[in-house]
Amino acid sequence: MSGFAKWIGGGLGWAIGGPIGALIGFAIGSFIGGKLDTVEKSQTRRTSTTPGDFKMSLLVLIACMMKADGHAKKSELEIVKRFLVNNFGEDGALEALTILKNLLEKDIDERQVAEQIYRYTNYSSRLELIHLLFNIAYADHQISSAELAFIERIAGIFRISTLDFESLKAPFLKPFDATWAYKALEIEPSASVEEIKKAYRKMAMKYHPDKVNTLGEEVKKLATEKFRSINEAYETLKKERNFT
């Protein structure tokens, strides 16, 4: 139990109930003998999203994505492991992988899971979850049609706008899409310089890491990636359009 509690950090709130709670009860069997009530007694149910809620939601969504094409591949597990180690540390990653492997044994209703996340998270948190799914899907520099379709389905349940979805996807398509910087800033290539500057200011506010400040330092650090991509898109257009 102590190792699991250390990984989720900040406890669990709403994730302890509903379909995610049922999955947690199975997945952490190796830590607490599969008894979800042991966790429930040590947690105070909250409606605001905690770091633990966010991380468990991410793990469940990763499991869904890995199974999107029918089965999880060993190569995908290695990619996920690298992602977890890089962002949550060696110890945290090992615990998360144990939970993830258990989740992969279960049939997961992705719609029910995504709807639970939608009910309890704000828009900024949902944007970050979609961003992280793109990070993992493109970690091997390619994305399968099944993975992309899965992310699109989850984004739809999360009520992510089409513009925001394309903005999140755009930085990963830099080598293939000459208009990626415009998409990242949610504008058309015909946009004026003033429109580009206005869009940059708007996007910088939307994706500022402080928007996910309550989800812990690790998630805030991850959110900085998207923030950097907004700056990169702006700098790219400044050079292309020759303005300061």
C-alpha cells in the first residue's frame, strides 16, 4: 500500500468511485490484496481533481490506447515505460507499470471511463490528458490509425474543440505539415501579423503551466512542453513572415 500511495501522491478523490474506481480495485491488487475499501478508508472523497486522480486517469487511458488496435504490443510497453521514467522517476514508473500491466488484463469501457473524467476535470486538465496521449502515441515517431482514432474519440467525449485538438496534434506533424505553426496557434495561413500576435497571446494564456498547477509539479512540468510548442510556433511564424 505504501508504494502505491507514494506514486499517486496527494491521494485519490473522485477516481476512487465509478468505473475508474472499479479498475483501480483490480489493478492495485498486488499492493493491497485487491481490496478497494482499504484505499477508500484512507482517502477522503473529493470532487476537485487531485494529482492522484489525474495520474490514475492517465494510466487507464494509456491502457485503453495500447489496446486500441486489439492487443498491447511489447514495443508499446517499452515506449510507455520510457515516458513514465522520464516524467515520474524510476521508482514511480515501476509502480505505474505494475498497475498498467494489471489494467491491460481487463476489458475497459473507454466511454464510461472518459465520461467519468469529463465530469470531474476542468478543460485545462482534459487538454493536458489529450496532449500526453499524443506524446505517447508519437514517441516512436509514428502513430497508428487505431491510436489516432482512439485519441479523437476521447477528445470528443472530453468536449475538446476541433481547433484545440488540431493545435495539440500540430507540433507532432512538423516534419510533414508546413502549416503546423498556424494550426498550433489555431489560425489560418492567411492570418495577418496582428492576428498572429493576438492568437499567440491567447494560446500562451490557455496553455500556461499554471493552469494545471493543482495537479502536482510533475504534471506542471509536462504541461510546459505544450507551452514551449506554442512559443516555437510563434517564433517560426515570426521568421517566415519577417516580423518582430
